[in-house]
Amino acid sequence: MKSIKHRLLSLLLTLVTVLSLLPTAAFAASNTGSGRKITTNQAYWSTRLLANGTPYSYRPPLVDGKLVYCMDSGLGYHYATPSYLNSFTWTSGTGADADAVLQSAVTNSGLSEMDAVTVENVKWMMTYLNDCKASNVGQLFMAVQTYVWDHQSYKGEPGGDGDAGGYANADTYDLYLSLIDWLLEQKSQEDAEFQRQIEEYTAQGKSASIVEDESAKWAVYAISSNRKNQSFFNYYGPRKLVTQDKPGGGGEEPAPPAGVGKIVLKKTASGTTTGLAGARFSIYFNGQIVGSDITNAQGEIYVEDAATGLWSFVETSAPDGFCVDPTPKSVYVDVSEGDREYIVAATNYELPDMKIIKRDAMSGKPIVGTAFSIKSVTGSYSTSVTTGTDGSATLSAIPAGVYVVREESVPEPYIVTNTEQTVALRPGKTSEVTFVDYEKPGLEIVKKNIANGEPIEGVTYLIEQIDGSYSTSATTDSVGRIFLDSIPVGSYRITEKNVPSHVILSEIPQEVYLEAGCTRTVTFFNVVKPSLTILKRNSVTGDSLSNAKFHIYYGSDNTTTGEINDLGVFTTASDGKITLTDVNRGWYKLVEESAPKGFGIQGSGVTEFYLEANSSKTVTVDNVPHSALVVYKYDSKTGKGLEGCRFELRYLGGGTSGTGGTVIGTYLTGPNGAFTVTNLKRGTYICQELEGDGNHIIDREPQTVWISGEDQDVVTLRFGNAPLGSLLITKLSDDNKHEPLSGVEFLLTDSSGHYLGNDNGRFATNAVGEILVDGLEPGMTVIAREVRAKTGYLLDDSPQHALIKSGETAHLQFLNQPAGNLIIRKVSSGPNKEPLEGVEFKITYADGSFVPDANGELSSNGIYYTNKSGEIRISGIVGTVVATETKTIPGFTIDEATRTQTVVVNPNDTQTLTFYNKPTTTLILQKYISGTKNEPLAGVQFLVTDSSGAVVGPNNGYYTTDAAGQIVIEGLTDGMTVTAKEVKSVDGFVLDGTPQSIKIDQSQSPQRLTFWNERQGALIINKLSSLDRKTPLEGVTFKITTATGEFVPDENGKISSNGLYYTDENGQIILKGVTGTLVVTEEKSISGYTIDENTRTQTVVVNPNDTQSLYFYNAPIGGLELVKVNAADKTQRIPNTTFEIRRVSDGGLVDAVTTGTDGRVYVPLESGSYYAVETEAGKGFQPDNTPIYFTVEDGRTTTKTVTNKAISGILIRKVDSATGEGIYGVSFILYDSGNNPITQETSDDRGYVRFEGLEAGRYYLRELENEGYIPDTQEKTVYVKSGETTEIEWKNTPITGQIQIVKTSEDYNSMNGWPAGTPIPNTVFEVYNARTNRLVDTIKTDKNGLAVSKPLPLARYKIVESKAAEFYGLDKTPIEVEIEHAGQIVKVSMTNKSLYTNVSIKKTGYVEVMPGQLIRYNFTGIANNSTTALESFYWRDTLPVKAVRLEKIYSGTWNTPGNYKIVYRTNLSGDTWRTLADNLSTSKNYVLDASPAALGLAANEYVTEFMAAFGIVPSNFRQVEAPRVDCKVLSKLTGGTQFVNTSDAGGVYNGQWIMATSRWVTRVYAPSKPLPRTGY
């Protein structure tokens, strides 16, 4: 390829930031040029888009009515202060002077890196903008700025907003690129029109050229004297044609000037080298259009005899399916330097896709059925789409450009919140645009009994919109609730209008504001009169029964007025109820005197019960139907009962069959979908459904039932109703067989063109040739059209229509005619006639047109390849077909005699053509990827040898598979044995090193050996925010191990990560080359997020050739703010109120918090459902233990304001006179001023007794009996003030006893030598009150093993050992005792088992070494020999650093599963331990390189000691495989010296170290000295 030279031409375009427009005064200081006038209207000062996204508003100044643009170089925003504005100098020019202004700007800006083509384009764009009337002229100018910036190396000063191509912000860059393409297309269209006119002038004998109109041309330029990079600029140079007569007449096509250069433009599809035919280009020479051409079949355009100059190619139309690229492709031809041929590359991208996504703003779930309109800003394309079941709609292969996507409608209950977005579609990409909508709000009204919180049914409310017209009334249901969904946003007033007779009306309305996407709850509390309700029900169906008579009696529980009162006889109403209000406490007796007709009284019919004071009660009494038929009507899909269905019951008589019968009556199903007919006489009955509920299909099939006529006989019938309608499509072959056809694809739409189903309207027939679509709306019309036939059948694409009726199945039948079939068979001409796979054929019709595959839907350009059976099968063809073999496979030659064959294929006909290939003496090695359908694998290296081991072929016997996964070895000797072995695989695949051998047989040639490679597995870990389940979280720590606990290293095992990994910027960890069972645990999240314990650890199996993905979600941390206020004065905050925060799921305690001096407290919480319960009220206020339910979502803080009523009452603190502690279980009676008893209360576990809600006045208190204490029965007088609590401390003297504990040794203790039965001192016990579980005493045994409690009140106690004596085990088994009378001493005897603590270690090594040699130390007997576990267990080796240097550590194995680490110190690390290896498995023997090079030590640094740290180890923990250490003896040692290596092991028990030490002495070899010479 010869070099391509580009000639650059300087251009003016100054890039500046002036974000205020300049009035005339700014230019008054120095003006030159043609006198162009700057506007004096300051309204035309400019503002613009800042880097932080401030909305863009471009209002440039005017020069003689034309816009002057601010070209931004990345500087900041400036206001038009007088000194700043007066700093500007401006110059202007018209005609030829405009070029001088241009050159002046170039000189001052230094931004002249654009070639001549870019210069011409920018000048044209500026001119276009001056005449542009479009509303987006500001955006177009920003696109021009981006175009200039993309052709400069200077991108503006620091601090500017040029973060994506100069002027464009990252989020607008694609928009500006699309507008640039649109502007260049407008210019190319103008150029094409000029070219058409030039050709017309040429035909008339005239020459024409494009020039700028000098009479209309002008330019203006202004620059600041104190900010050299800030300027304004505009250029206007409209183009026109000039003509002159051409010598010699006309009639010839215009031709570019002649030369000797050659230009080849090569057009390819993006990402390929495939040439694209049919792309049209305009051709320019030095800026003048000189012609146009279309790329040939190879995607090429040739320009021969090109002269010296700048040649440019601008694409004006692209091949089908591709985008036009209007960017000029230029080359400078300079034949004087000998360059003769120039290559210009051009690429086309496929048409882009647009995906519109519709989501719920709160949950993120897809919204189906949203309609959008799509209109091109830069073209004529427009359409509309509706989102499918996944909430998206995709437009495929639409023109690139800028589009406005508008949300036209959204289904209920959503509100259109974002109606319009602009999106840029770039060639070859898919752009997504997401809309979110909120649901219309909901309103929940809850009605509760103020006394007990129970729901109140039947309360009617008026709901009125304050700021709108919405109004409605609603009544609370059986759970005291009204719910209104999808009502307008706004403020509402809720007023209680009507209540049941036993409820007192709440006259104060409440107001609430409803915003989009939320539901608010308004709760009303009402005072309910005490009431008694008797509910009469059908014992079978639960339906209420009217006309049941009850005689009701009442008996007072007042012993002085305990007479029985007859309240009368009452009958149940239509709702099955009798309600008595204002009832008193006492005993009630219900006597059922008569049951409803057809029902019998259960049992004696008498019900007795007790009614508490000021409470309400509902008593349910069931009746059994007699000789009855119960009919249930239900939805056949959901099983829910259907109300309002009408049935007819007919009596057939004594027979058991028939269809007629006498009509007994018609019946409607009740709320639970049932009705009951009683008192039926003996015989056969027919029950038939007459009418449904309007939403379901009527089950018209009658059911027959036999009734015995016995009272106790109840028979049940069930009728299921199928809802809506359905469509059945049947597909059959159009022949005498009429066989069902599976796999036929249909497109189903409604009459409006909307797709049915979840797959864009596409359905396929099943194995019996059917498609059943149910759940269709009655009355809709379904249009069905076949879009893909079954292989071997002709397509029948005539649409058919079906009208859907409720509960009925519409039926459409389609027939397919069998098509013709062609089979091409390719076999070897050798003796075995083996089929040949992969042979290429070209198949056409007789007229040369291609035969497409897949029933004509996919173009193959007539090229086909034989399958593994050596066949090509083509269905659905009719006519004369020509088949030509174009390429065979290695090892075979084409038979020219049969290369081309012709055959006639008729409908419903199968023809076969057979082709033969002659084999050569060839061996083919074939490499495939395991788990695929013979996908070849290139780049695998093999070694090929003969039976003697000698290599076969060149390159020392090494061969590499080609793109087809093959190695073809020809010219082999008949009878030789060849062995092939894979020696190198490719990345991502497992090596298959098993060799294969074959004996070469010329008669079987070509012969094959097939090898397979498995893909290495891969694991992708995705870490996302749970808020939107798509925001990636970077920096989250994961630990990844195998199922056996071994670490998974990264980079295919090349780098050890100790199993720890961190998510990248995409929130991912990607591991390649892993297989087996992996355990992934999230170790640490990032700040502001919490770990989801339910998914913290996940296990996955990664197989070869497998990629698995795991998803982990972290929730942002939210919380609860509690504010406690006075119920009477909500401005008063209440401090020191304690709450427990508990989970709703299991009631587990999360936290206990107390309000501060401002009455508030904040609790950080993870997302979830919780409730808060007040456990202790602030001083002077009544506690309110009503649970407060709330939900923390998406990291938000929920605020709850809670009220407390001020206490008017008495607070008694009952205390022990000796200890001052509260006394539990003491009862008090409170009397009023008349000494009448009011109520009785008992002290809690802290000794508090509360009498609340008292009126101001005088009261008397008396203490009742008190267990364990001398009662104080003297009556006390107490005065209570309004809103205050009178506090009393009431002391009792305890009646006491003691507990004595004797602790002895259970066995002989080898550590201290104590025999069994020896008293054990220093054992600590804790004594708890068994009823309150409160700690009352802590005692310790003395030298006699005796522990004595302080005097304790009479009560039951629990004794727990909290600390054992030295060398004894702790026994935490609790023992309960009771002190029953004064002065009693309760004695308890307890024993402890002895403990033995011991560790061991032994070191051995070489006795004698030479300087410089390797020395090995072995360790044996490392163990915890104790009878108890030890903490902080370790073993350590302290090296003799004056003699040796550490090289390797062999970790050994251990008898207990677990993990440990090995750390070390150096002569330079001081007291700091460094980690050599962490998370080591006790079951694996590791070889650790501990040399200075491996540890990265400094030149003068060496290891002085290392240690294995295990943490807590159990009793009998010991080594299995012995650890050992390799060291290198220093070469400088002197013979005869010796050095000592010391090792130790140890652990902690009860705060004391248990240790053992071992030493080994080694001497340095010294050669024997020679004997003295004697002279002999």
C-alpha cells in the first residue's frame, strides 16, 4: 500500500465561551471593516448550556439581522459587565473582504487543523444556519461546534464543558453527531442538484462550476483584548453555478481533470471485510463536484487518471439495510512524488434499532399497553407502537437520525408523567429510551373501635376532593376498611356520615393529600356502645340465616342483685343477625326456639356465656340443613365462588334418569357462590345453570342428583365456569391424508393491529397441529395470518377472521399444500462410498435465479453445504433446478463429469441427485468444540509422528488447525501408522492430550481423526443495587472457594487472590477457566448499603463449556424517625420514651431506643417491614403499647409521630426496705373518697403499680397479702391532681432465708493433685429470682468450697455457675431452689469435673551441615493435649538468623477441619507480623515459597521467625502430616561452630498461656586438621 498524503487548509472557526451577549457598546472601542452593525438590543445577549447540565437557551446577538454565534473554547460563564464588553474589537467584511476576516480569525485562534473538505463543510453549515428557520437552530449550531471540535486537537481550556467532542456533553454527543450527519446529507443533496444542472449545461455545450456568491458573502469576527480565547464569529457564503460556453460545443458528460493517479474506494460492512455493492457516492475534486458512481459487486469504485489535488467521496445513498455515511472520505493525490495508486476506505453500519421501555416508577415492573408515537426530526419517518408484556417495544432497522418519542396514552391506573423525549439513533447501534409513570394514588379508610382496636363494619363516609371535582361515598366492609384505588391526585376531605346503631358518630372530618404512586391511610376511631350480636349461619355453606327465633335471658354477676332477667324473644334479620346494644356485664343464656325453615337446631339449642363489662361480643350459632341440596358455583381457574348465578332445580320423581322433570324453583348463588335448597323429598333431581354472572361462561350441562329424603342427608353439587372466550386454529396438510402440521407459525392481531400474546403476536402449532388462545375478550375480532409454513409445505398467507364470544371457542382451519423436495447426495467414489460433509454447491433455477433456503425466507445466494450425512435437502421448490459442485473438501477431487446436474422438481415430488468425489491419500485431523454441533476450533497445535516416533511432514511434525478446525496431511505412504497428539490448545479451552493413531489405507482415503476440546468454564458475579436492580456496585468484596474450602485463584490460577475479589466498575467479577462447585460469599459491602443475608452465600456448579451468572443485590440503608408528643398539645415533645423496634416477619428484636430531649429518636434500618412498640413512657405520661407498623424501602427514612396522654393517676413503687429493689406481685386495692373499692392492680417486675385515668380528688389505698414480705395493710390516703401523677414509695420488710452451696471435685485432678470430694474454692455462682429472672446475688465459694447468699426474701430461685475454679470445667446447668419460711437455709451440693491442659511440640533437623548447603527441620507432636479447647493456638519457629535463611515452609495437615494463617517477622519489621498466607485449609498440605525474592524483601532484609495461627482449637487437636521447613545455611559460617533453632507452641485457657518449647542444635562441619610432620 502506498502512502496517502493529506494537505491541510487553514480555516477560521474560533471556539470561545461568552455566555452573555454583547451590546453595541462592547464593540465601540475599535471597529474595522465594512461597517456591519451589531444590534443594540441587550435582549439578544446569549446564555448557553453549562457543563453541569443547566438548561440550554441560545439567544445570540444580531449583525444586520443575522445571528452571530459564540464559539466556546471551554472557558467559564461571564456576565456582560461594561469593562468586559468594552474589551472587544470587531471586524467585518463583505465579498472578497470576508475571506480576510476569515484569515484574521485563523491567525488569532490557532485552530486551523481542518482540511479543505472540512473547511468547505463548515462554511456551508454556517451559511445554512443563517438562512435556517427551524426551531432547533441552537441545537444545529451546537452540532457545528462539535463538528469543528472533532477535527481539532485543541479541545478547550480546563474547566470547560467539552467532555465529549468539544462542545457536546456526554449525554448530548450522539444527538449532535446525528445532526451533523443530517447537515452533511443536506449539503450532499444540494451538491447532487448542482451536479444535475452541470450535466444539463454540459449537454447544452456549456461548462459550469460551483462558486460562492461574492455579492452576498459576508463575515464578522469579534475578539476580547483581555481574554484572547473569547470571540464571536459568523460567516455567510451562499453558493451558485456560473457558466460559460465550452469550446467545441456540448453533448459530453463532464469529466474530472486528467492525470496519472488511480484511486480505489473500498466500501465494506462494519466489522467485516465484505464489500458492499450499490452504495452511491458523489465525487469531488478540489471542492467541486465532478461526478458520481455506485460501488460494484466487490464494493469498489475506481477513479482512473486522477490529477494532483484533493479528491473526496461523499455517500448519498447506501445499500439496503445500511445507513448512509455522509462524512467525506478524502485523499490528496500528488503524482509528482511518484504515488500512482491511492486507497480510500469507507464503512457502512447497519440500520439502528430503537427500544422503548415503559416501567412503573415505584416498582420498576414493566407496563404493558402504553402507546407511543415516534417522529423523526431529521427525516420523514414516523410510526406508533404499543408496549408488550415485557413493557417494551422495539423498532428494528429504522433510519438513523434524531427522533422525538411521545407518550400518547398509558393504561389505567397510571398517570402520564413524562410525555416526550428526544433520542438520537446512531448507525449500527440500539438506542434505549425509558419512560416511567406513577400509578394514580389510593386512599384507605380504616374504622376501629377506640377501646380495643377492632374493626367496625357499616360506617359510611363522604370523600370529597378539595382541589378538584372528584366525590364519592363508601361504606366500611367486614374488616372495617374502605379502599379507593386509582383516584385523582389532590387534597381530600373525609367526613363520617352514617354509623350502625351501636356506634357513636365521629363528627370531626380528616384531610389528606394524595400524590402520584402512593397510598395513604386515614384511620377513624369511634366509641362503640357495648353490644351483643347473635349470628345465625348455615352450617354447610356459612351463609347467614334469617327467621331464627331466640329467647334471651340475662343474669347479673352482682351478688346482691343476681336475679335472672327475661330479655324477650328475638328473630334474626336478613343478614342473619340479632343485635342488642347497651348491654350489661353478666351471664347470658340463648335458647333457640325455632330454626329457619328447612334447618334443624344443633344439640340442645342452648348457649351460655359471660359478657365482660363495657365490651361487645358476637355469638355464632349454626343450623344444619335438612334433606338438602347445596350447590356451589366457582371460577374454574381461581376456585373463587361466583355470586349472582341463577340455577333451576327440577324433580324427576322416584326414577334415577331422565331429562325433564317438574321445576322446583330457581335460585341465585350468594356471596360465597352457594345456595341451599332444604326439605327435599325422596327422589332424583336435575340442577341446571340458567344464567352466569356476566363475566364467565355458563356451564349449561345439567347435573343429576339423588336425594334420600332423610333429614341428615345433605348432597353437594359443584359447577365450574370458564371465563372469557378462546380461539382454536387447526393446521392440516392439503392432501388426502389431512395430517396435522406442527411448527407452523401464525401472526395474530386484533382488528386494530395490536399483537396478541407475549411474542409480538407470533404463535406456533403444537404436535397435533393446533393453537389454542384463551382468555380473549368477547366481541373482539382476531385476524390470523400464516407467516411460516412447515418445512416441505407451501405457505398459505391468506388471512382469516374470527369473532370471539364469551365462553366459546372460535375455530379457524388452514391448509398447506405439500411442496416439492430436492435431495443432493455427496459420497466418496472409494469402496465404502462414505458421505462427504461440507462440500459446497451452487443451486439455481434454470433461469439463473437463486434457490433460497428455509421456504424462501432466508437468502443463501444459492450456496449450500452438505451435512454430516453428505446431503443437502431443500423443501418447498418447484421447477427446473441446476446443481453445480463448486468446492470439495480436503482429500477429494471433483468429478468433472458430474460437476453440474439438472433436474425437474414437481409439486409434492422428491428428486435425488448424487455426486461422487475421488479420494486422495490423505489424513485429515478434525478439531471440534465439545457440546456444539461440530463447531470447528482453529489454532490448536498437534504433533504428528510415525510408528518409530519420527516426525511426519515439515516444521518438525507440528501442525495447526485452520479456520475450519482442520489439518490436511497429503502424500502419506500406504500402510504406515500415524499418531497425532494435541500439544497446545487455545485460550478458553481444555487441552485434550490423548493421542490417536491410524493406519493409512489408500482405499479408505481420505481418512480422519477427530478430536474434541471442552470449553473452560466461566463464572460471572453481578452486584447490583436492589433499588432498581440494575445500578452496578463497585468495590464489593467477595470470597470465592471450592466446595471443599480451597481458594479460587484469578487469571486461570496465575495469581493468588486468597479467594478475595472485588467488583469492577460494572459491578462484576468475571472468572474464566473455573469448573466444579463454587461457593460465593459476599464478605463486605460498600458504604451506604447492606448485605442481604438471604443471598449472602450462593453455590453454583460450573461445568466445562459453561458460563454461570450469580446475582447479589444490596439495599441502601434507610431508617425510622420516631417523634413523641403530648396528645393534648402536639407542640410538646416527650423525652425519655423507650421503644422496641421489631421485625414483622418473626417479631425479632432489632433495637431498643429512647427519645432525646427533643422527643425524637432516629434508628437506621435495612429495607423491610417493622413495628415499634412503646415499652416505657416518659415521666408523667401514660404508656401506649399499640404497635406502630411501618416499612423501610429503597433507603428512605420513614417518620412516625406518636402521642401519649398525660397521666392523672397514682404510681406506687413497691420496694424492699433492705435493698431498695422493686418487689414483684404485690396487689393493691384502690378506694374512692367514699371508701368504695374501684379497682385492684399488681406490681410489675420492677415493683411499679399504676392507677391511671383517675379524676382529681381523694383516694385510699390498701395493700393485700405479699409473698416473702411482711404485709403493710394500713390504709393510706392519697390526693390526685388533674393531669399529674402522684408517686408513692411503699416499703416492705422481707421475710428472709439463705442459700448455701457446697462445691467439690468430682474426680481426681492431675493438675493440682486434689482427690475426688475435695472442696473447690473460687467457683462463682449467680442467683436469679425464678419468676422475674432478675439477678439478686453473686456468690463465690471459699476455701471450704462453701458459697453463702445474702438474706433473700421467701421465693423460688435459680442458681447458675458463671465461673469455674482453675483446672476445672464450667457447669452451666441451672438448679432451682425455694426458700419457704423465715430463717430457712437451703443447702445445695454441686461437683465439677477436673481439666487437664497441655500442649506439645518437637523439632528435629540435621546434626551437621556444610556452609551454603540446604538444611531441613521437621516438626512432630504439635498438639493440644488438653481436655478442653484452647484459644489463640499457635506453633512458631524462631530462626537462628546468624546461620540460616528461610526458603520454604511445608504447612502439614491437621486432624480438625478449619482455616488458619501463617505470618512472619523480619529484621526490619519490628513487632509487626506480615501475612505469608491466609485462609489455609487444615486438610491441605501447602508448599509456601518463603524466600526473600518470593516475599519481596529488601536486599538487607530476612525472616527472623514465622508462626502458624489457628485461633480456637478443640481438645486433642494435633498434626497429621508433619510440617517441615527448608533453610539455606549461610556460606560465611566457620567450621566447628554451632547454632540453635527454637520452636514453641501454645494456647490460652481461662486467660492463662499453656506453652511448650523444643530446640535443636546443629554444628557446622570442620575438616580434620592434618597430623604434625615427624620427619619420617
